[in-house]
Amino acid sequence: MGFVGGRRQHARKAWLAVVALCVQPLVAVAGHVAVAGSMPTAADVSARDLSPEAAASKQAAESGDPVEVASETTPTERITAQPDGTFKLDASTTPVRARQGNAWVPIDTTLQSQPDHTIRPRAAAVDMTFSGGGSDPLATVTSDGKTYSITAPWTLPAPTVSGATATYPSVLPDVDLVVSAGADGFAENVVVKTREAAQNPQLAALRFPVALSGLTVKQLSSGGAALMDSTGRSLFTTGTALQWDSAPAEQASGLQKTNRDAASVATDDDATNDPTPGSRTTAMGVSIDNTAMTVTPDQAFLADADTVYPVVLDPQTTGNHLAGWTALWSNGTMASTSFWDTKHSLGVGYDAYVDNKKVRSLYQFDTHGVSGKQVLEATFTAEEVWSANCTPKNVDLWRTSSISQSTTWNKPPKWYTKVDNQSAAKGYSSACPGGNLSFNAKGAVAASAGQSSGTTTLGLRVSDADDDDPIAWKQFASPNDAIPTLSVTFVSAPEEPTNLRMSDPNVGCGTESHPSVIHDVTPTLAAAPKSSDGSQATLRPNFRVRTPGGVEIANGHPSAWTASGTSGTWTVSGLTDGATYHFQARSEYQYNWSGHSGSMYSEWSKYCYFTIDTTAPPKPVISPAAVKGIYLGCATPLDEDDCTAYGGVGVAGDFLISAGASDVLTYIYQLNGGRLVQKTFKSPTPSLTIEMTPDVRGVNELQVETLDAAGNRSSSGFFDFKVAAGAPAVDTWSFDEGTGTSAADSVGGHTATLGGGATWSSRARLGKSLITNGSTAYATAPATGLDSSHSFTVGGWADLVGSTQNSVIVSQTGTNGTSFALYYSASYKAWVFNRYTSDSATPTIVRSVSTATPVPGVWTHLLGVYDEQAQTIQLYVNGVPQGDPVSFTTPWKASGSLQIGRSKIGGEYSDYANSRIDEVNFWNRILADDEVADLQSMAVGPNTQARPALVADWELNETSGSTAADGTPYANTGTVGADATWVNDDTMGNVLQLGGSVNSYVNSPGATVDSQGDFTVSAWVRLNPDSLADTSTSHTVRVTGQSGSVRDSWGLWYSQAAGQSQGVWVFGRTSADTTTATTTTAPDDVVAGKLVDPGEWTMVTGVYDGAHAQMYLFVNGVPQNVSGSDGNTESIGKGTTFANPWQAKGDLSIGRGRTSNGSYGDATTGLVSKVKVWTGVMSPAAINQMYTDDYHITWPDE
């Protein structure tokens, strides 16, 4: 039996708080009970995968720098997250970046010669190549694998390349062909240098052969054509073909020349590639089909005496995209001409100087990135390059409908709203040089965002009052030359909140027909507001509560703001028990930007329905079930002696729990204060039958509580029942034979056969033991009584010979491997109980691993338990569970042989033990805690008294020499220190005399016992009173102890405080092998009114009961300082608790010990005899018997 006496106490436990801490909170399921789960915190949110916007916003906030949202980047649009939580869109009308591989690079139209003799721009939005001369196509463009190429009507000379332009000179007399690369297309300009050259009949019509791959031509009524793919998507456009002359601005009719400087004129007069402000412009006839593009120059324009040469004939091709620009001209045929993506400069107002036309300009931006967003600021910027003079004139910015290739003066967009105007004059002279003009475009962009439109179109025009005023005429740079931009700062309106629930209690939403049920009339509502773009937003939920009739009775919000995805809560009051309500929530986002703040709101969420119920269920009633209800209850009040025992430890029985209420959904129960079990159902369950397996001999207590749909908790119901002793072991191998090759199974009859060199050892836990060699030795039986598919326990004692290899103590095999193994793992450097998930070559291993340190050379008890009911495995070392139980859900029955000293893996035997093995037992059940403790003391079977094993016995009766003999087979020979001597004592005979120095000792190397488990140590000692006479100082006298590196793990000593003439005997243990370790002691007390005189022979005995974590001290066979002691009997009550033992591997010393500074000290002055150490606890009766009888001492005064 165990060393601690008395039955387990079963006081009614106030364990509601325990349940609240250990059981998962209950929340509504299917409208009746809570859905398990908790509210997300900021830490949960940060752990999730962030969206690209959220990741960029987080990085911007942390770094203090803008961070690009790479997934939103396009050739014309770039979004960056700002450190303040806003986002910024930078949009352009023409591509400003191109994709190369996985990276975006700036557009660079600089032409470069290629190895294949073609010419290509460095970086463009579409793939473009130009001819290096000869008869190859003049230009080829490719997008999405679709190709358009055009060939010149002449064999081309080698070009002269400058920047983005390739010039093929003299394709006709005084006629050059110039190709210019753009961001997403090209222009082929036929430059007619002289009037004489213009008369060349070949210029009457120019036919450029065309080749298409994956494209078809669609002619546009506004001029030009669209090149369509098979889905009807336009990939390229050939804009209206224009021709213009090189008239300088000063020669334009009616132009005021005052203060025009030479620099301005020189800048404006280069018309080779693009028209200048003074250029006269007209449209050419152009037709295109699947084979050719034919351009028909305006012959009247060429022959006009006012035409200034050179004249440029310009058909162009561009990629199609949402962004773009166009102009509206009012004059003549130009009123029906499209200027989509024109190279011509743009303008506003009345051009009385060239062509007598009114002009308006339109810019379209891809703004899908701000669709549905809150626009805080938007700025449109375009470069004004020319004004009639330096007198500022108004330019109005309008929001218009979208534009396309079909937009003309005659087919204009809708002019919705004027959003801004600027008064300026730029580009007339150095007094008012050209420059950017910026407009507040917030109204236009906000309107597009609010309509979730993917584009924003802006129009520039003069006011109606200035529409006929030539001084209001202005020109703006072609976007090919100076790119207009739109910069937008925005934030996103929040999304509807998620995770609506009642947070206190934690209950999820129900529906109108199945509302959730809560037990609080002042519930705390919760919802997680959410930023739609994951920005570093400041949010909170808003709530409103309504009655079934829809009347709003409360609304509010938390005062605190939270991060996106983090729940905010608000407590509502004034609700009534028994009533049903519903609430909804919306996200509120507070933004602070550039001195402005405001709130944005999501839509309201769907309704969340709940009913209030504050009535708790009654106390549940527990009774034996009709079937398998083998355990009958004890009478109340409990009298254990009058209660009949049934079943047995490890024998399952069924119990019926009657809730006493119709709305109970959850049952929480535990047996003997052990593992809490919670079962929750989706619909009301008024009763429940459960199966429980008792783990205690004697009275067991089943405790049950219930919860209803609202989470109201009942009081505890109790059911006491008495359990008989469990079934005995089904197999026991004690290995006490000592000879032969057979080891008997004293219970199950499954005799084991020794093989491979296995033999017997006299070093045993009891009697004899089996010893293996670590390579070939083992013992095996063809079968056992164990069924490993159900609950079982396997145990045995091990004394490792070495720790450099795996050593399997016991296993049972299947076909390919073992069902379980109890062993030492060299890799883990720990004891292990494992189970294999299947009888296959490659099963998964589930392990329960020791926290206790294995020590070679000492006996350690190992126990492996599989609990079928809990579906767990658990390793015990020296009666102490190692860590928490480990889940194991795939048990299987090993029908093969018993293997002691090895295991089977992949069909082969391995992991041969290098160990002594003793007392191996199998049970087809789990063991009770007290049974596990009994196994440590070997108080099992017909002999219920503890049976320790003597592992060290120094009689210390030598007459001479420097060694002290050990009388056990363990041969722990001690070395005698220089200052220790042998003397004869009148009472004890030959004894060891210690002189009080650190060189006065006996040392035995290595550990004698596993000090993490049960052990007993005893010594006879007679101190020299003279060494204790000085009462001005304290005295500590170490009799014996087991040392570590710097401290003793345990020891016996005498302690006398300063100022005292009498001290106490002590059995003590330290908390760790460190100089700062604390010491726990079991000191002696007054016995029978007599103080023990340290100058007399005294037997001091220390007992450590590892299974119960108790220390005991006996002085002259009498237990000291124990609660509930009834004298020298088997049950002595509670000793001193010590729950963190550690294994010392150093010397066992007699006459000195490790002090707090790590050195040896506290030396003994006196006589010592009969120092003994046992594995296991020695019973109080045996200790008393040892004192009175074992040594047959004749005292001098008797």
C-alpha cells in the first residue's frame, strides 16, 4: 500500500469557478445555444494573411514612408498607401510605365538597334519594332499576342535614329519618312519638305500594306479605325490622319506679336513631329482594311499659298486603354473629326489666329482604384504652353461623360458640372512662361467614385462669356509631350462589421425563427468593424436595438476606437427577462487628414436576434443507468463503511443524468475531481446517459452541472458510489528464477524464454532480475493476456546499464511492428511510452515523454497507461505522471509475441535494451492513483507491506584501511578520507570516527537511488557534544547525502541554531542543483517528552515518497512532525510536501555535504555506523522494527 494513509476525502467542491476557467465558453448553436468561438483581437487580426492594401498600409505606418500597392499598379495608374492611413492615386492619360518581366519600369521610348537589324524602344506599354531599312515592315506592334504591322510603300534606306524618332531620308525627292515611338503606339510622319515635292503624283494617295494576326479592322465614322480581337475588344486604334504645316506663330493671321521673344518662337516652330501653336491643320482622308491603309492628303492644303513647308502627313497608331484624351474643333470638317490620342496640342477657347475654330479639350483617367471610396482631395494638372498674351483668362474644369474615338464637336460628351476654374496666362513670353495649371478636381472624382465608375473624364473650356474672345485662347501640351496627371487622396468607406454577437455572455446571433438565448438583461453587444482596404483605420461599431415590432429602443457605440477586425463592445440596458429583441451594427470609420476629420459609415448589418432567459436549471439528479448501471449510490450522509462496493477500478459503468429542465443543452461532469468533460447538443436534451470508468478504490464521486440554452448554470449534483478493487494483473514476470532460460508468468501462465545472451542478476528490485546486453539479449513469450485495443496498463522496473542507445523495456508485437513500447530513448534522453497508429511498416508514433531525468545504475519504475474512455496515453515515472495525457485515437490489438528487452519495427527486431529489468506486469485496465503509488513501494499482491530494495549498506565496521565495504550486490565501495579513522565503540563495536574536517568522510561514486522516486536512507550517528558547545554560532552537521554538481539533492543532518544548546535532526531536499536553490526540510520534534541528545547514539531515517511528493523523518524509529499520525503504524498521515525532486549523479558522501556555495563543508565530528539506502519507501513499522530489533544493540545502562 502507499506510504500516505487515510482514504481520499470527498468534500463537496465549490467548483463553479473551476468550470468557468476550464470549460470552453458556451455560445448559441443553431439559434438555441452558443456557437463555440471567441471574438477576434488585434493580435488575431495581425496574424491573418493581410490583403495587399492592408499590408502596404501597415508597412507605411511602420516605416513612415509611402508604400506602393503593387497589385493595383497599371501603366496609367499607381496607388500608394500613406503613413497617415490614407491612400493616394496617381493617374495619367497615357502610359508612364511598362511591364518588363515581373517589374514595372518607366516608359522610355529611346530607340535602340537590335541584333536582328530592327529598332525597338527601351520600354513601352506595347511591344513595338521598327524597320532597320529595306523591305521589312515599317512598324509592328503586338499586344496580348495579337499583331498589327504596316509596311512603307517604298524600299527604305537605313534610318537615322535620334531619341524616339527614326528618320528614313528621301523616300521620295525632298520627302522623308519619320517614325516616332510613343508610350503605347507610333506615328509615321511623311514630311514633305518643299512645295515642289508636294507635286509628286505619288503623294496623291499613299498606300501602306497592312498585315494582321488575331485582329480585324473596324472603320470608325469619326475617322481612323479600331483593330478588334475575336471578343470585340479594341486593342489598337489608328487615329484620324492629320496634316499640318510649319507656319510660325508670328505668321498666323491676326496674332499679336507684342513681346514675343525669340526663345518662345524657336520652341514653337519645330513642327516636324508635332504641330506647333501656329500650325495650320486639316484632316486627311484615310481608309483601312485587312490588307492596306490608304492615306489621301488634302491637295488643296498642299497647294495653298499660305501653307508653310515642310508639311507633315501623320497617320498614327496607338494602343487602346481606358485613359486617353481628345479635342473638339468646331471648324468645317474638323467638327466631325476625332482627335483621340492626338499628337496635336490641345486647347480651349476661340482660335482666331489659325483655322478660326473653337476648341475644347477632354482628358479621361482610369480611376477604378477609387471606385466606391471617400475622396479627400483630387488635383488635375496639365501644362499650358501658349496664351494669346499675358492677360490672365479663366479656364473652367468640368466633369463630363466618358469619351472615346467617336467623340467629336458634333458628337460631344455631356458637360455635367463645372468643378473648378483657374485664371492664368502661360506660354506667351518669358514674362508669362508656359507651365502647369492645376485644378481642384475633387467634385468630379468624388462623383465617379460614388457611382462606382471606372473612369473620370475632365473637360477644359473657357467660360461662355469668353467663348468668342481670341485673347482667351490657350493651348495645352499634347499628352504625348507633357503628361497630364490626376492625383487623388482617398480613404475607403468601411465594410459591414462581422462577428456580431453578445460578448458577455459570448453568444452568437440567432435568426428571427430561432433566436439565440442569453441570461443577461444587460447584455454587452459586440461587432468587429472592418476597413475595406485594410488601412490603418480607426473604427468602432455602432449598434441599434429593436423590439419585435421594429421599435428602436436603444442605440449607441463604444467610446473607444479599435483597429480593423477587432471587436468593439457596447452594453445595452433596460431589457426585460423573457423578451425577444434584435440588433444590428454598422462600421464607423473616423479619418483625420490634413486638419480635417470626419466619419464614414458602412451599411447596417443583418439583424441579430436573441431572447433573454435568466432562470437556471435545477440541480441535476444522477442515478445508475438501466443498462450497465452497475454502481449503486451510497447513502447520504456518506458512511463509507456502510456502502457496498461494486464493479472495480477500471470497470466502466453507465450513469443516467436527469436535468430536470426541458431547455438544457450542455452537461459538464467530472469523476473524483479529475478531467472535466463537456457535452453540448444542438437541441434541448433533458437527460443524458454517460459511461464512466472509476479510477479510485473505495468511494468515488461523480459531479454534474448543466447549462440551458441561455448559459444559465445549475448547481452541482453529486453521486457517491463505492468501487471494489480492480482486476489483478493478467501477466506478471518477476524474474526471480536466477537460473535456466525460462521466466514464469505467475498470473497468466505465459512463460517467457530468455534468448540472445539474456541472463539473471542478483541486483534486483525484488529477488532477482533479468539483464540484457544491448545488442542481442531478450526474453519473449508467444502471447500475453493483454488486449491493447482497450484500456490497459503496462509496468516494470528498469536499471539502465548504459544510456547511449535506445533500450526497450517491454513491448508487444503485431505483424510489422509493436502496438506499444515502454523504453528509454537516447535521442530524447528520456523515458517514453509510445503507441503506434497501425500495424504497418510506416506507422505514426504517438509518445508520452518523461520530464524526469533517466539515470543509469538505479532502479526506476515505469508505467504506461492507455485510457480508452479518454482516448489518451500517459507515462508515469516513479508513480508520477509525466506531463499531460497525450491524445491517441487509433488503438489496435497486438496479437503477436511479448518482447522484453527489444521491439519490432518494419518486421525486424531492434532497440535491444542495455538494462536490468524486473517485475513486469500487464493489466487490462487503467490503475487507480493509490495502486500506482503501491507499485512504487511494491505493496502489491498478498503482501501489502512496502517492500524496499536495499541498494547500499555500509556497516562501517572495518578496523583499518581506506575503503568502506558495501554489503549489497551493488558493490558501492566507499573511499575513506584522510582524516577519518576506524575506532571501537562500546555500544556499536567497530565504527567510523569523523574528525570534523572536509577530509574526514566516506565517498561512494555515483547515484545509489533514483532520487526522483521513492527511497529511504538511514544512519546511526553519535555526535561529539564538545563540537556543539559553542552556542554563539549555529551548527550544521551533515551525516550523509547525495551530491550533485554544486548541491546535495537530499541529506540527513543535525541543525542547531545560534543561542541554542539543543538542535534538531533534519531530512532535507534542495529545489535544484544551484547555489541559489531553496531547501525543504522535515525536522524532528519532541518525542514522549524527551529531547533526543545528539551525544547519544541516534538512528536517523529519511523517507521520500515520490508518488505522493512527501518527505518523512524518523528519529529512533519514531515519525516526526506528521499530521494525522496514529503512532508506529502503516498509516502515518501527511509529512512535508516536496514536489520538485531532482536527480543527483555525484558522490554519496558520509560525514560532509555540499553547502550553499557549492563546496564541501558542514563536516561531522563524531561516530557513524550502519549507513543504508533503499529503493522504495520503508514502512513506519519496518523502520521501528529496524530500530528495536534489527541490530540487537545492548545499551551500556541496561
